[in-house]
Amino acid sequence: MSVSFAVGFEDIRAAAGLLQGVANNTPVLTSRTLDARANAHVYCKCESFQRTGAFKFRGAYNALSRVPEATREVLTFSSGNHAQAVALAGSLLDIQPTIIMPRDAPEVKLEATSAYGANIIPYDRSEITREVLAQQLASERGLPIIPPYDHPHIIAGQGTAALELLQSQPDIEVLLVPCGGGGLLSGTTLAANAIRPGIRVIGVEPAAANDAALSFKSGMLHTVHNPQTIADGARTPSLGALTFPIIRALAHDIVVVTEDAIIGAVQFLWERMKLVVEPTGALGVAALLSGVISADRKNVGVIISGGNVDLSQTPAWSKST
């Protein structure tokens, strides 16, 4: 029985065509030390080298490119990377974004978003949800909302990272993907299953923000309110109404990693591979290094989702590798 989703592989291919020459085809890097530690052949798709420093530019540009010509202003909400991506895409497409951002977002992301020319509206995570605030403002101002993950064009754009990875490394057997709201994971599962049927796509999220793992295992959407994790990009309360059905049907599993494992992965990538990777971006490597994933000498792809590190926070990351 075939299953229909809000997004298909043809949408990902269309997004790839639209992004050609605009988004970076980011490098795939390897490390003999990582291979030895993980007991696998590991291929890291480094979206930390993407425009705005994260994969989010792919979905943002794809979505804003499809906004009606008469619409020159949009509204979105984000903890940082989607905000920067929408701000840059808006400047390239002559669209003015207004972005709802939490007051505790990393300073580097707040500053970069503002520098791209976006209007920023701060909010307190403990007082109101960003979705509710966005709906209020959208109604007041008559603006379309471009959400950070639960949108067909966003999902399609994010799937292009896996498309590029599997085009360059077609023998990948297992693909590890950071998971917050599920935009990257759902897009990746769609692309990977179309290109390489039988591939195991596994989402990775912090144990302190394990809504996706709970949802995947129970078959029902779970919410974790105001999760506290160093991986700020994974502090979403739940998967989306569009991303969850795709992930539930096509992902192989969702696993969780501890805060110490995340910090250890960030430090490993910095020290051994000379990569500046934010905690959310290091989730896949954390799963390998901590033994949560048993690779068994397989060819493993890892999407390093971003590199927007708030350097003022790094002294607190005291775990030694």
C-alpha cells in the first residue's frame, strides 16, 4: 500500500534545481580517528560550511522563492539558524522577514540575524509558545508564516543535503541525522529512501529533549515543554504535523544521547577534525562515539547540521575527550 505525504522526492529534486548556484554543495569529510573510534567508515556532510553556517538556508531559500510575487514580507519563528537563513534568503529575494526569537537564543545567532536585516521580536519561552505568538502577529499584520520545519517547501529544501551526500557517496548504509522539529530528518528520509531503498536513516536527539524518540516509539505525537539541553537547535517541543508521519513511516529509528556525549562530540570534531560544530550539529557523531549506534564496519553518513557556536558558552563545555 502506497502512502502519500505532504512532500515527495520530486519536490526535493525541484528544490535542488532551485538551490543550484545559490546554496553551497557542502564538503563530505572523513577522519581515520573517527573511523577507528566508531568502528565504521564515516562520511560527514558538513553543513557547517553552508551559507549562514547551517543546513537551514536550503529550506528557507526554497520556501521564500515560492512566496507570491505580491508578498514582500513574511513572518517566522526560530531559535537561531532558521532565523539567519530566512533573513539571508529574504535579503537575496527582496523580501522583508520579521522573526520571533527566544531571549535565550545564542548571542551569535541573534546578532547574525539582525545583521542580515531582519526585524526581530524577542519572547520568553516560559511565558508563551512561539507558535501562538506567531499566529497572533500573523493575524494582526496579515503576514504569511514560514515555519522552521513543518512546511512542505522547508522539508523539500532540507532534503537536498542528503541528496548531495548520497550522490557523492552512494554506498552509505546508515545515515545519522540530528532531529529537532524534524524538517531535516523528514527531508532526509524521503531523499534517502528514494535514492537508496533499504538504507537505515536514524534520527538523533538529546535525551533531555526526547520528544521525537517518544513519538517514534509510541506512534503518537509527544511534547516536551521547554526542554533544557545544550543543543539549542533541538529544543523544539515536538515534531510537526507534516514531519512526524514521514519520520514514523520512513525512519529506521530515533536514538538519544546525553549532554556529556554531545559535549564530547563537539570537542572531538574541534580537536581531531578542526571543525567548529554547534552542539545540535554534533548529535550524529555523539551517537557514534558514545556507542549508542553500533556501526559494525558499515559505511555511515552523518549530517553535521550547523556550526554557529556561541564562543562565550564554550568554557562551560568542560568534558575532556
